[in-house]
Amino acid sequence: AFEVGEVVEAFFDGDEQWYAAEVLEALGSENYLVAWKEDGAECECGPGYLRKPISSVDPAGPFLAGEAVRARHAEDGAWYNGVIQRVIGDGTVVLVWDDDGEEYTCDV
């Protein structure tokens, strides 16, 4: 969950990039009204379109849904950016990769 006044990163469909935004209001059903830091324009964002910046995430955990992370893909061993969607509770999380939007389950 995000708090009113919290600075987050929000995804802009227009150019498929993440930008700094401030949470203005919780709208329910995991939807939030945000204002882009760049120009103050407001936008409604739903699940998967908001994340806590990587710089604000404690690498020691615990990890939470909505946090941006760098995770290692087990198949190719490379590190990629993604957003945690769910914490499973068995030492794994489900995230969505920034690059391709695919869900991936990985160990924490």
C-alpha cells in the first residue's frame, strides 16, 4: 500500500517509462490518484503502475508488494529491474519484469 504524500514511481503508458510522482489520494481497489513531479498533472494509477523507488527499498527486507527491485533471473543469471506483485510467504516473491512485463517467481 502507498501513503498519501509518498513519493513513488508511476508508469506512463505514453512512452512506457517510470517517472516520479506523489500519491494524492487512495481511491480503493489498489487504485491511487497521483501527480507527476515533473509537471503536476494528475493521473489515476492501478496495480502494476505504481512502485516504491529502488533507492527506498531495504535490501535486507522484508520485501513488500509494490517495491521496485533488481532480481537475478535463474535461467540466464542476469540482473533485471522489476516490481514485486505478491509476497508468497515461502521465501519467494512474484514480480513483473520492467523489460517485458512478464511475471516471474524468484527467491528472496
